[in-house]
Amino acid sequence: MRLLILSDTHIPRRARDLPAEVWEQVERVDTVIHAGDWCDLASLERLRARAASLIGVYGNNDGPELRARLPEVARVILSGVRVAVVHETGQAKGREKRCAERFGDSDVLVFGHSHIPWDSTAPTGLRLLNPGSPTDRRRQPQHTYMTATVGDATLREVRLHRLSAAS
């Protein structure tokens, strides 16, 4: 199963739309995971219409319309991999320990909020992934998103994609 992992798209505040490369990935993958800060309902509806499967949560910049349609935390099992999705995890210091305590029943935690790509593993084995943002790089050198595959209860091929300035 192929995954596209997104967060912090901030449409239409930071961009009018997702980059073409991201939309191409939407068409290729089996499941899209979005870790919040959509910022408008139309973004959710467009992604839901084009994705084969969508797992999403709301973020701190998402208003009542999005909060009515999305959970704060999502938990799913994808090809035997227990995945949790949340927007905020707090400061970087101590993140692995905090998240391992809160999401100890998961194999992978996808999160957002910081716009800073993150890929680490807690001592308990919990894998933490933040794809950054494909539309609002903040202090990062490039816009980013992630892809991965899951199968046979294993997360594989996690890849951070950096978008060119022209995207």
C-alpha cells in the first residue's frame, strides 16, 4: 500500500492550491494522510474527492467547519501497521518520550504543526513522521511532503520529497 503524507497545507492562506507534483502523487497512492492545518473546507473536499482513501485530522488553524468533519486524533490500521495521526505534539525536546507514552498502541505517528520535516524512532519503536509543508516552508529551505509504503505489518520506503521553487 502506497501512502502520501501531508500536513500544514494552509490553503488558501499560504497557497492557492497544492503543487502539481503533490496532486500527481494523490493519483498514484492508495491512501493520503493529512496531519491538519488545511485552513478551508474546500481543500478537504477536493482532496477527499481525488484520493482513493483519505485519513485526516484538524489542526490549530482549522475552524469549526473542519473540526466538525475531522477528528483531533485519527487511528487506523493500514496493512497491519497501526498508524496514529495528530496535528500537534509539543516541543521537539522530549517528543519521542511524550509521544511513545500517548501513542504507545501505535507503530507510526504522523504529525504536523512545526512545518519542520521529522523522522525519528522512539526507544519503544514508535516511528514519528512529520512531512513538513508542501505550501508553507516557513524557515525551511524547501517545501516538503513524504511518501511511504506499508505491507506485511511493516512501514517501508519512507521518503522526504523536496519541491523545487517552481512547484
